[in-house]
Amino acid sequence: MPTHPVIDSVPKQLRIGEGWEAAASGRTLAVDNPATGTVLCEVADAGPEDAARALAAAREAQQGWARTAPRARGEILRRAHEIILERAEDLALLMTLEMGKPLAEARGEVAYAAEFFRWFSEEAVRIDGGFATSPDGRNRHLVLRQPVGPCLLITPWNFPLAMGTRKIGPAVAAGCTMILKPAPQTPLSTLALTAILAEAGLPPGVLNTLTTSDAAAVVEPLLRGGGIRKLSFTGSTQVGRILLTQCADTVVRTSLELGGNAPFIVFDDADLDAAVDGLMVAKMRNMGEACTAANRVYVHAGVAEDFAARLTARMAALTVGDGTAPGTDVGPLIDAAGRDKVERLVRDAVGRGAKVLTGGEVPEGPGTFYPPTVLAQVPRDAELTGTEIFGPVAALFTFEDEDDVVRIANDTEWGLVSYVFTRDLDRALRVGERLETGMVGLNTGLVSNPAAPFGGVKQSGLGREGGRVGIDEFLEYKYLAIPYS
Ligand code: ADP
């Protein structure tokens, strides 16, 4: 197993209470580098016994943590924000090694991730309540906001650092204790983050981190056992549904950030250069492995050919390779299963008549690479219209009419984000209002921002992360009724 200083510096054990521990079973789980197919290291592989101990630690710490001064909680986040920025290069490299994204993108994610801590460090001191006199004048109503209690945070592999800080930030600000379970493909970023929070002064038991290869065996007893008061999950809609069912049994509050199927609509009055730039971000950020990725690109028939030609030139010019190599624009996909899915969806679309303008062929050799691909004239019954591609494939459809494109864009069970390019302000607002998604990018391919409420409607999820409302998900209202004497 090759060693790497940045990997050597990360704890490989479970964080439970105040220490780092091996899994009770003694088992470990291998972390792979998707660019080379080699094993980077082994980390502890938690099971149900470890989960029970993590829950006990989180429950024990909850009351004291809830009483910690808001400013003190905010300062911990602020210090963690600063440490993340000081170690940005190491954290970026770690992320690239375990999940493949090019270093430049990994640096971008480190900055984005740190920003959630800064944002919520500022929100920690703004939790407030209310006071009112009842309509009949007999009672005082004093409204408090209190932490919901121990939270289970489950994160995906595609943004391993930012999905952690987006959940930990508001939980810490609100005064909740946590169990954090990262994706098995990317435990290292999460372990590094856990160590940084301890260094920043987070008290023992407030954040417990369980890396595991068997998510169901760790998560289900936690959710069904009754000690967890809140689940915050980012991942697939399929797993989100399973977790929502488990949460129903013990009435656990849930926030779910699930899959997307983003439409990207280019009207004939759009600035085509800006639209191509926007699509390069909305499609190629993270190699297309993002729930916000443009999945269906609808281009007005009058500009479809021009748009496709400009896009193809940009996509064909991208350099595919190991994310640690200078000049790489597109890294490997997360694993063989992820790449097989992309390949299958492309084959299906081509089989139904789509034209490959660039890409479309799996390269030989190690690493799970897939080339930037443009498909034109994709028929509306192609499987990828109803499936998240999660890869660097732009599927272009044409449309003629505003009403028609809004109807097709909304014809999906998902509703996370949509993108609209037009120079007509009335149309931008009209279409933006009619699209059934939690977020709309108007003449931009990037909506994610720690200061804005991120989340979806329909089967893309429940709740919002970030923005002023992000902390609400971790707070309960309590009202005290006090009669006037
Ligand atoms: P993806 O298909 O992109 O890997 P998943 O929804 O499978 O997305 O994974 C997101 C997160 O959910 C990961 O941390 C994963 O380990 C976890 N997960 C997967 N299956 C389950 C399950 N049955 N119960 C709890 N967590 C799960």
C-alpha cells in the first residue's frame, strides 16, 4: 500500500466520545483511489456496537452542550473555519485522492465547505424566540428555541467535506450533538474534519464519527432505537425513502437532500456564450457527479445547432486524467458501478437515435474515467430523461415553445434545481416561478451558496440547508404559557 504524508496525517479510527477507537469487531475498510484503482489506506469499519456507543456519547453530551454559550459554539466553528483554510492544500489533496475530482475543484470545495462554518458561526448568536400576549389578554406566551437533540448526519461521497460542514455547522450553532456517518468511498475528508473540530475546541461527545462499509447495519438501529431526534441525510432518493420509513417509526425529524434531474433551458434570445459557460459549470462541476448537475438540456430549435457546436468544442477541449496531475479538468468517476451506469445510459440514448458529438467511449486502462460527452437530438423517451446521469454527459433536446418546455421540465418526480437562460426579464421570472424546483439559476449554472437556502421539492427532499433557515432544521420551538396574575 503506497503511503502518502497527507493520508498518514489523518486518524483512521472511529471518533467516539473523547477518543479515537478501533471498531469493536476489529474490522477495517479499504479506501480506494478511483484514478488508479489502488488502495490508499484502511479505516475502521464500524458496526452496530460502535453505533450504540456513539449514541450513548452523543446523548450524554447533549445537555451540557445545549447550555454552552452561543458565542462559544460560534467561536468553535470560526476556529474550525480558519484551520480548514490554513490546511486547504492538504484537505484538497486528500479529497482528490479519495474521490477523484481535480485539485482545482477540490480547492474550491474546501473554500465552500469552510464558508458553512463561517456562516453558522455568525448564526449561532442569532437564535431568538418571541413574546406575545394571548388574544384574550390572560396569558403571556414566551417562545423559546431549543436544540432538537442528538442528530444523525449522513453524507455522500461527491462533496465529502462540504456536505459535512453544511450539516455540522448548523447543528453546532444550534447546540445539538451528532453522529456523523460519511460515505464508505470518502471517509478520509470526514475524519480530517472531525479532527479539526476537536482541535478547534469541540467538546468530547458532541461529534462522533462512524466510518462503515455497512451503512444499514449502523443506521437502522440508531433510527429505530429512539435516541436520535433528527436525521439530516444527503444522498439518493432511493436511500432517502428507506430512511424516511425508518424515521416514521420513532417520529424522527428529517431533512433530506436527495437526487435531482435538473432541466437546463436555453431560449433563443439567450446570450449563447453565457449559456455555454453556465452549462459547463452546471454539467461538468465534479465530473457531473452532483445532484445539481444539468441532466436534461433543452435548447430552443432556432439556436440548437449553434449551441451544440459551441458546447462540443468546449467539452472536447477538456483534459481527462488523474485529478492530482496539473492541467486535469476532468477526473475519474467514483467507481466502476458509477461509470457502468453512465455507459449504459449513453448506450440507451444512442440506441434510440441520439447523436454522439464528442466522447461516448470508455477509455482503456486503470481508473474509472469517462470522457466528456455531448449527445444531440436525444429522444424524449431516453432512459436518461428520468435517471440522474451522474457523469460528464450533456444530453441535448430541442424545444419550440415556452409552455411546452416548462411542461417537460416539470414532468419528473424530482424538483431540486433548474437553470434558465434568456435575456428577457419577464420570461426569466415567469418561467422561474413556474418551474417546480426548490432552486432556479437564472442565467447562471451555479446556485450553491452557504448563505442561501439549498433544497428541493417533490422527491428531491425535505427541508433546506444553508441560509437563514438552515439552522431552523436543528431547533425546536417551545412555548411557555404564563398567566398574568
Ligand atoms: P450514492 O448512490 O450516490 O452512493 P447513497 O444514497 O447510496 O448514494 O449514499 C449516500 C449515503 O447514504 C452514504 O453515506 C451511504 O453510505 C448511505 N447509505 C446507503 N444506503 C444506506 C442505508 N440503507 N441506510 C443508511 N444509509 C445508507
